[in-house]
Amino acid sequence: MPETLPYLDPALPTADRVADLIGRMTLEEKASQMLNVAPAVERLGIPAYDWWNECLHGVGRAGMATVFPQAIGLAATFDDDLLHRVGSAISDEARAKHHDALRRGLRARYFGLTFWSPNINIFRDPRWGRGHETYGEDPFLTGRMGIAFIKGLQGDDPKYLKVSACSKHYAVHSGPEGARHTFDARPPARDLTDTYLPAFKVTVQEGQVESIMGAYNRVNGEACCASPTLLQHYLRDEWGFQGHVVSDCGAVEDIYERHKVFRIKEQAIAEAVKAGCDLCCGSAYDALVKSVEQGYLTEADIDRALTRLFTTRFKLGMFDPPAMVPYASTPLSVVSCPAHRELALQAARESIVLLKNDGILPLRPVGKFIAVIGPNANAPDVMMGNYNGNPSYTVTPLQGIIDRAFPGANVLYSAGCDINGPEDAIIWEAHEIAEIADVLVVVLGLSPMLEGEEGAGQADRPSLDLPPAQQSLLDMLAKFNKPMVVVLLNGSALAVNWAQDHAAAIVEAWYPGEAGGIAIAEVLFGDYNPGGRLPVTFYKSIEQVPDYENYDMTGRTYRYFTEEPLYPFGYGLSYTTFAYGNLAISAPSIAAGETVTVSAEVRNTGTLAGDEVVQLYVSAEQPSVPAPIRNLKGFQRMHLAPGEARTVTFTVPAEAFMYANPAGDSILDPGAFRVILAGGQPGSVPEGQMAEGMIEVK
């Protein structure tokens, strides 16, 4: 291929190179590049490429990779700096795998550079099986964590992307899983503005995410992958998105086969392209040429989509000499390297949330026998969540406890029951070891086969309770009247009311990844002081949750839930104590376009070093329209030594006090707002662990 061709000249602007390349392609060649499995165009030197790659919490499905905690666990860290480092480590491994694959002549799925992560849907209902792929129920937390992860993935080179990230699934997509190909989500306008769209907006405008994935469902009658409202009005016109849009896999087929918004395939795919869906994961776009021939689509429409797609490939350096691309020399040795393994351990530590502790934790050297019981105690697969890679090593809770137990202590083990087996299928071995044990560590919860994607297992959950067999196991163990610590491995809220009433301590560890067992043991034995916070509300029962198929946020999540939860959003205990004081708000009032600073002194008043997660909430005293009870608008995780004090400061823009009216318009509602800095929501933290003041919005 002559080196003088403009599209091969790295010195030219990317837009010129892309235009030159597309101008040399036939209609058939162009159409072929709009499928996720894009064939080579050998006469132009375009290599084959599969756009489908996953990296939700580590490079997924491409062999060995560092496996970090599942996304919901990463959200529980309330540490966006950590998430940025996790994203950067993942993209290092992605680059190394990609270039190693190219050297071996491999251009298979899962070895590319366009990654369909993160999942920034709002976890609005605890029954949703895919909720553990998200950053929880709050739009602000989701947005900040999403931005950090995306920036870590995409890198900071002024010319080249490290990898391409993708915010998904756009939009209003959070179950039911079984109806995802057919349902029409019709949220009130205020909820679309205040809940379902904000994380997408900020990952576009602040995160500069390269890609957006359209969801399977409809929103207000429009199929998401052919929605002028979502893909043009909001995404490109209002938010200024410049990247490409890809469909969820099979979502374009859904438009005519299941939604039947357009019943003719050629018309349906034309509407998707014209609305702004540039890439089809699936096969529906194999009829693009026919669509042009039948008059539903023009070649200019094809060119517009292809321009976006090739712009991404050029930004990834796929048409430049490797020596020019700084990421192309990433060595394969970074995959599961010691630094990444240590980062996975740190992420697992920070993700753990202490839900209850009557003083039993940290465990002390008493007695000879520690009984580790439960179906999740020694289940490596459960620790991985989903969309994961293969770790180079895995430490289960059982192994972590064995490795860390006190000298002379004997660790006894029994699964006790199957994770979702019959109620009466108790293994009596658990009975026997509980009888002689001095303390019981019971590792329970869920698995990705009990909560997951459609077709991957049970998918959505019919109940928030522990599976009956696990509750029967707890009932049996309680008869021994031994100190009991319950450790939960799960990806969504569990109504563990019995454990709250009867267990001495409860530790929430999520799906903690490859190093989860080490982190759990460190928390149990006091080597690490837990500081994670809940990114979702833990309800007392399913009766507290509105109808699953209703997308109105009334009664959902901490922002609109008026009853008493089991554990609130933002909740988490520590082995030390903290006190807040000296609250200062820089101005008594704020108007549009202005900012204020809010600060307070936070002191570790206990005897152990620990992390505090300072959370900033705002709440309208007398809103003129229905408004959230309170909104998280800032958070900062900090480590404090015993007696150490630090001033934490937040810069709060006027937009933080905005919410939507019933028409969906964001308004700055004049009146008094309460501003709260605390280690959790008001009412969920001890006296003294909160500081509050007032500000007038003009």
C-alpha cells in the first residue's frame, strides 16, 4: 500500500484521514464495517476487527487477568481515586493483551481495544439481577465513579486513547431481565432528568467517554437504539457527544422482531442508523445495502456512522506505526503483575462494609477452634462476579482465614448447605464442627447464578431474603449459642433481619475478586479497619419496594424512600470513632452560576487508625415541587490516625441544589437548603459524626 495515501499519514488531522479512507470504500465495504465483527478490507489495508470486549472489573473473557472486586464493590469504596487507578491498571492489561494477540496473528473477540464498560445504569430495584454490575442507586456516586473509571481506561495521552470506554446501557435500563427485549420504560419526566440520565450526561461531558451503548428496551415508546430523543436530542444536541454509539447485542433485531416499532427490517435498521446507532452488535446491519437500495437510507447516512467508528479506531492508533503509539509497547508482564495484584487487594479491602459489630470484631485469640461454615466460604467462582477474567490466583474466605488465624488455632470447615439447595439439605458436618468451635464465621449470600443477566442463571431475584437453605443453616447454628460472625458475598441488598437480630457481627464483602479472602481475613482479625459504605439501600423486605415494572422513583432508593430501611445508603461502621466540627459554608446564599465551599473538621476520636467516608448531602427545606428527600453531592474518603484531625473541603456549585420539576426541567428552587457533612445519612450515624448548616438558594 503506497505510504503517501492520506489516511496512512499520521501527520494529517484525524478527520482528514478518516474522510480519505471512507472516500475510497465501496458501499458494501462501508456497510460491512458497521457490524461488531468487521471483516478485513484487504485492498485498503483495513484489518479485521471485533469491537466486542469487556472490562467491567478487569479484562474479561480473554484469559488471565487481574480480577478486581465486582463493580458494586468498587462503588462501596466511595474512592474515585482508587477507581481511576483500577481503570488504568485494567487498560494496561488490555493493551498488553491486544498487542500480544496481534503479534500472534489473533484478532478474536475480547482481544480488541473497544471496551463495553462501565455499566452506569441506576440500581433502582434490588431484584434486578444485573445490579451488581453497576455503581449503585445514586446518580451522583454513579457519575463520579464512572468518570474516574473511564478516565483511567482511556488514559491521558493528548492524541491517542489507551482504550475506548463505553457508558451503558442507555437508557432507563434496570430490569426486569426477562422482559428486557420487549418492555417500554415510561418514567416520569422528573425521574428521567434527575435519576436515569445524569450519569450518562457527566460521563459524556466530564469523562469524555468515547462510546455509548444503546439499551434493549424502549423509552416512552422509542426503541433505545433507534431513539431520536435519546441518541440525538440529549446525547448529541444537548450534551455534545462526539463519539460512536453501539447497540446492545441483538438490540437492533429487537426493534423489528420484538418491539415491532418498525416491522420491516430494512426500515428498522435505517431508523437506527439515522437516529445515531453507528455499530450493530448482532447481524441486523447485514441488510444495510438493501436498506439504501430500497430508499430507507442514504449513503451519506452510512458515511456519517462510519466516520464516527473509524475516528475511534484512528484515535486508538490502529492505523499508525506502533512506535508512534505510546501504549503499543505495554509488555505482557503487566498482566497480573504484583502491583496490580496489590491494587486488587486494596480495592477488596476498601470495598468491605461492616454492617454490625457488638464488639466481637476484631477477633481475639480465644479458644482453639474457629469454624468456617457456609456455601460461599470456599467458592472461588462466586468471588468473581460476572464479566470477569481468569485470575492468576484466588484466595477464598476460608483460605484467607486459615492463612491468618492465630497461632495454635484450628480452622474447621463445612459448606453447611448448597447455596440455593433444599431447606432440609443441611450437612451435619456443620453441626459437628459448630459444637466444638469457639467462634463461628458463617459465609453466606448469593452468587452470579442467583442474580445475573438473562440466560446466565436465575437472573432477577423474587425475594430479598437469604435462600431458605442458608436461613435454615443459621437457625441450626444459633442453637449452639456460640459467637457468630456472618460474612456476606453478594451483589445486591439482602434482607438479613435474622442476622441483624442474632449475629454478633455482619460483614458485607460483595463479590470481592481474586484477593477477597485476604481482605476479609484482614478485617476479621483487625489487620485492616473496614471503611466501605453501602452504595444501595438494604431494605427490610420486598414489601418495602414498589412494583418492579414501575419506573417512577417514588418510594425507591434513599432519595425517595420514606420508611425505615434495614441499612441505609451510605452506611458503614468502623473499629474506631470519628467526630465532626467547625462546619463552615463560605457564603450564606448561592445563585445560578455561583459556587460555595463547605468544610468541616473530621477527627479520629478512637484508638485505631481508620478510613472515614465524608458524605455531603443537600436537602430542600420547603421545595415548591416534589423533590428528593436528600441528594448526595460530594464524598471524600480519608485515612486518619488516632487523634488525627483534618479539614475536608467541598466546592459545591449551584447545580447541586437543582432538581427537576414535573415537566422534567431542571430548576434552581429558591429557598432554604440544609447542607450536611457526615459519615452517613442523618439518623444513621452516631451523635457527633455529623455537621450541618443552612444555605439560601436565590
